[in-house]
Amino acid sequence: MQIYWTKINKIIEETPEVKTYLLDCPEGYTWEEGSHIHFALEGFNAGDKPNRSLIRHMSISTSPSEKSIGITTRIKEQCSEFKTILRQLDIGSEVAVFKTHNNVPLKREDKNVYLLSSGVGLATYRPLVLEYFERNDNVNQIHSLNIDSSKDFLFTNIFESASDQKFTAQFVDNRKDYYEEVKNLAEDKDGIFYVVGSDEFLVQNIELLREQGIKPAQIMLDKHEKRMSEFLSSELIN
């Protein structure tokens, strides 16, 4: 396993609770839209065993063309040890990245794509949308639906409806409106539905989509194959 040590080159305050950390891209490091990475703080590998409290599994919120690795995360006033340390880091601070993997690449199957997310989960989709804007081959259209009760919606400069690019973006701040809209979207029985959020959020969305006749093969989750099978199994949602 190769560990890349790199530095923070910019910190963007997206909302009062959400920050994006842009990291220098190590020489030779590449990724695809939809990828996630292990993001670790200094000292995580100082002992005999990795200190897991200093490691987090994070989506990369930037596209490869932006040439910086973006990590977007919510940091509340009361937070974990990891985020307490992260909040104190500044430009030039060293961090480590390793184990890049991609469970949710943009599917190009001449179908409509629906991106369902909760809160900062939208960061996973940001590079997919940028990639789609650059090259929309074999994607009919994309619709993004995000729920965030804080009403501090993310990336509104990118997630903005553009009819000429066959892209629509929708933000809601309550569950009732969100799930009503999911039902409406699920009228497309041939669409591809991506879902990103907490485990509870995934289960609720999968259950609703399945009730509307959407098949497991049409549902994309940012989970390894074994975990994805568990989420999509009939035992889990019944």
C-alpha cells in the first residue's frame, strides 16, 4: 500500500459548518470521478498499529481536471477527535492519503441518472456532475436531489439547473418534500439512482425505490460490493 504525504494548499469555508480542504496532488497520483480515499492526519502510523481515530474514509469532491484533491466535510462545534484536529490545521499542514477506490463512477448507459443525497453527501456527486458537463456521452440527463435541514445548501454554483446541458438540481429542507420527490423521480422505471448519505438514509431510500418498482441493479451506493449487497438485500429492507 502506497501512502502519499501531501500538504493542504487551500481551505474553503463552504458554509458555517462545512469546509473543503484542497490538497496538493502527489506526483503520479490519479483518480476518477466518484472516488473515495483514506484521509489521515499526522501520527496515524506512528505506532505498531495504525491509529484509526486519525483516519477517515472520505469522498474526493474535486474532479481530476482541477488538479487538487478536495475533501469536503462537516465540522460541528462538538465533534470527534479527528475533526477537532482537522479544524486546527492550516495551509501547509501535512496529511496523508491512500487506498483510492471507486464505487460510484458515472454510468453511461443512455439512461436518465438521478443523484439522491443528504447534506454533505452532495460532495460525492460534485465531480460526477463536472465530468458530465465536460462530456455527456451516453447519459440522457441528470437530476440531483439534495436534502439539507440546515438550509445551507452546498455547491449551488455547480448544482444549478441548466436546461441546455440537460441537468436539473433541486434542494429541499425537509423529509416530507424530499421523499415525495423521490417517488416522483421513481416513475422513471428505467433510470439509474445513486444514493449517498448515512446508513439510515440509504435504507430509507432503497426501501422507497424498491416499493416503486426500481430494481437493485438500478441503485448505486458508495459501498464495497459486500456492504452494497447487504443494503440491497430483501432481508435488510423488509
